[in-house]
Amino acid sequence: MRAYLDPRAWHRNLTTFQKVAIANSAIIALGAAGGPLIVLNFSDRARLPFLMVFLALGLLAILVVNFLILRLAFRPLRELESVMTAVQPGLEDARSPADFADPDVRRMATVFNSMLDRLEHERHISAQKVLQAQERERQRVARELHDQTGQALTHEIISLDLLLERTAEPGAKDQLEAVKRTLEETLEEVHRMSQDLRPSVLDDLGLVPALRTLARQPTGPHVSLRVDGLRDRLPAPIETALYRIAQEAVTNANKYARASRIDIQLRCLNGHVELRVRDDGVGFDPESIPEREEPGRAGLGLFGMKERATLLRGSVDVRSQPLRGTEVVAQLPLEGPHAS
């Protein structure tokens, strides 16, 4: 009971609207009750019942009007609160309107929107740094696989060839041939892993030769490549993003869609570059993929593709239907001389 009588508890538990409403109502009630009582001390007390009824009705009307006015005045704060609640990481559309009639709420909305813009900008920069660090690490590991592990395996294969020339025993030759085939298969796997991690042709020659290398895969469905309107190299982040999107789409079509044909189209038009990867596989229902990645759930790499495009102010659209194949469309904006 003592806690309910503590003013500090009321101050902590009541909202600003409730505090203002209670304070206004108390002032109105005291004024409305005190005025007639003072008048009654100097007038006829026979009118007391009539004055009390009139006082009750007037007080009720004033309190209702006071409540509605305060409710209307505090509505912008409730709208601002709903916008703050709706904000999610990576959601750029959640912004508060800045056309409120109250100047204080307008300033709060402006400051809140500026804070969201800064946070979104910092998120983009941090995510780009993370992707760049990942690509540098991929490049380092790919180079080590190619230069160190690949060279060591090649050296062992050459040594086995020399040993085979000097071995006359048929049983030993068969064993050496088996070891040599295993080493050759391992070398091919190391080269494939190196290409998947970071193809050197992407850094040395650019996006189009890297896509041609991706299309010339030894196994899997037939992959065709068509390039329109692209004469020069694109900025490195755009080339990396488009290659990773194409690589992921081809991998998904080969591994999950059981496609027999994949068509890759790359073209530049209207200030942006567009990549289309179409397959004739089994397809799927895009609505079955959640809006955000869930821990422990495989999303076929769609989240990674969309995140790469979003960080470059672009978009990725996945169009698919069961038994009708899948098409991945990525669009990234170009700036400066690349836009023309």
C-alpha cells in the first residue's frame, strides 16, 4: 500500500500523456469546484442542487474535451513510437514522416531519421569491409593452394613418373600407377577448390573471362554465356559481386535444380549492369523462403546474393516456379564513365 502512495512510483509508472492528463484534470476539477463554492458562500444556498448538477455536467464535458485534445496532441509521439518499433536491420523504408504540426515532434522525427540514415550507412560500410576481408582471405587461401599445395602435388607426380621408369616389377608398377592417379585426382580437386575460392582470372582479366571460365565447367549442365554492351572492366566490387552471384546461381542449378542447361546473360544499359542466370531445372516456390535467414536453415545462398547486391545499392530478384526452372536477375547501378 505504501508503494502506491509513493510519488516516485507514480512518476516512474505513468506515461507523459497520463501525467499531463491527470495534472490538467486536477486543475480543472479544483477550479470548477472551488469557484461555485466560493460563490455559494455569498449567495442563496437554495440553488445548491442546481449548481451541483450544472457543475458535474460541465466538469464532465471539460474533462472529455481535455482528454481528446491531449490525445490528439500526443498522437505524433505514438506514431513516432510505432515507426521506431518497426525499424529492423537493413530496412531502409522505415522512416518517420517529418510533416507534423508540432515543431518539437518534427525535430524529434528529423533527428530520428538522421540517426537511421547514419546507422544504415555504417551498416553498409561495415558489411562491405567484412566482404572485402572475406575476398582477401579467399584470395590468399586460393593462392596458397595453387602455389604451394598444387606445386607439391605436381612435384610428387613427376617423382612418381621417374620412379615408374626405373621400376620393372609389374606389381610395384600397378601400385605406383594407383598412387599417381590418386595424386592427379587430388591435384584436380585442389585446382577446383582454388578456382571456387577466388579465380585468378577474375583479378587478372576481369568479369567476362571469369564468367567464360565458369561456363566451361567440365561436368554438369551445359552453360552458355552472352555479353552485350560491356567493353571495359567494371569496378572491382561490382565484378566480384556479379561473379559471386553467377557462381552461386550456377552451383544451385547444378546441385539442387538438376538442370540440363544454364543461360548466363550480362549486359549494360541505362546506367546499370544486369546479370541474368536462367536454368531449366525443377524450380521451387520463392514464397517458401523466409524473408530473413534463420539459424540452421539452408537458404540456397539467396541471402548472400541479395546482401551483396544491397551493399552496392542494387537488387536481386529470384523468379521460379515448380517444374518451370529458375531465373536470378541481379541489377547493380553504375557511376561515372561506367554508366555510359
